[in-house]
Amino acid sequence: MDLRQNQITVGELLQNPRARAVFQRRFGKWMKHPMVQAAHSLTLAQLSEMAAVYLPKKTINALRGDFAACGRRVTLPAAAKSPKRRRGTRPTGTSCP
């Protein structure tokens, strides 16, 4: 997903089902908080700066990586076999559902 140098808005991220799933997976019940609606106009850079008060930089960078991975497809080499997965799990190599 093109984060436009972190100038993409939270509203744009939430419109993308895969990015929304990243938010949901990382923040769960907090996604129902009224401030989420208020944050729609914030850019990812602004949100990261505000979140730095509460979250470690490592977590914020991992979240950005998850969003960036949402637009990439994971491909396996032709000779590689897909490992058996349990139902409801996602393949390794991507942080995006």
C-alpha cells in the first residue's frame, strides 16, 4: 500500500479493508472509541507523532510496515510447497490479512 511518505490519512487507511484489519488486530476494542472518528483527518505521520507518547517506536514502525505490506502480494517460489495451515490463520511473510 502506498503510504505517500506517511501523508495518507487515517480515514483513507480505514477505508481499505486490509489496513482496517491491521488496525483491528493491533488495537481491537480501541477501534470503537469515539476518537477514532475524530482521527480520520490525521495523517499517518501525525498519528505516529501523537502515538509516540503511548507506544514504543518499535511498535509504531511495525504498524507502518504492516500498512505498507497491505498492497504487496506474497508469492512462493514455484518449487515451494504451501505448508498446511490451521483454519483462520494467515500465511507467514506478511503482516496484512
